Amino acid sequence: MNKELERYIEREIIPRYEDFDAAHRTDHVRTVIAQSLELAAHYDADADMVYTVAAYHDTGLANGRERHHIDAGRILAADTELRRWFSEEQIAVMRDAVEDHRASSDGEPRTIYGRIVAEADRVIDPETIIRRTVQYGLAHCPELDREEQYARCLAHLQQKYAEGGYLRLWIAESENARRLEELRGVIRDPQRLRKMFDAAFDTETAE
């Protein structure tokens, strides 16, 4: 890893996540960075590029969620400081990777860098997924009461993670396939899911 690049990103990019919703703050980007570097070890991928893609992947949330992947790619490509360490060709590849990371994207990521960050962004741990879904609902739909938040949470989990959901996995070496089956078991068990939702909801709404 290039230490100057790492210092720049730690100083200028990672802190941006402090202003995002609770599900996308610095703990999230650091997890995605760590997972990306771990997955990249299985491939002939440039570690500095992997690190940079992971660090920038959600920076577009500063402009809202709907196009955050596109905005994040634009932010990365517009950062003139990155020209100190990368060629224009590398920056173009990284921009594509950032744009391709979104779980609801229709197509497959265009490069190994996109597949790595997309997979790393899918931190499939049932408790974490449910907590982040609750956090997102409270941040973006604060008018909903507990039962309405639960209905929103359930709908999201079914649309994204259940059998037939839009989530796609891209890296064979990832643990996500096994974890996805575990999460699907929770979704199929209403009592267990409700218990986990209530625990997360109570934690997030405690004063």
C-alpha cells in the first residue's frame, strides 16, 4: 500500500462518511475496505486501486442515495490529488468500479475491481443487515411508527435478500453465499425476525 495515498484518503475521504446516515458511516467504509483487500488477495488486482475504490464507493451519498454510485464515481474521477498515484486509465477503471458497486444495479460489474467492492459492500450478517435496515428507516422515514418500520424492514429484506431478490454475488471466495442462506433462514422465520427487529429498533431509539 502506498503510504502517501493512505494518509490522503484517511485525512480527506474517510471523514466524509461521518456525515452520512448511521448505516453508512466510517465503520461501514472501513469494513468494506478491509473486506475488499481480503477478497483482492485471491486475484491479480492492484491493492492501491482496490483500497481507493472501496474508500470512495459511497461518497456520493453526500448528494442523496438514488444516484450515489454515479456521483461517487464522478467524485473519484474529479479528485485531482489521485493523479499523484494513478494514471488516467486506472482512474477510469476505478470510476467504473465505484459506479458498479450498487446492489440494485441490473448488470454485472465491468471489472474485477467492481466485483470486489460490490461483494465487499454486501456485508451479509443477519444482525448487521437488520440493524442497518432499521437505521436507514429511522433516518429516512422518521414519521413511521414501530409497526410501519417493521413492515418497511420486512419488505426491504424480501426484495433484496430473499429467494428471487435482486442481490447478486460475484466473488466465489467470499463467505457471503453461506451468510446469505443464514439470512434467508431468518427472513423465513417471522418470530426470529421480529425479535431481531425489536432488539435493533429498541437500541436505535433508546435515549
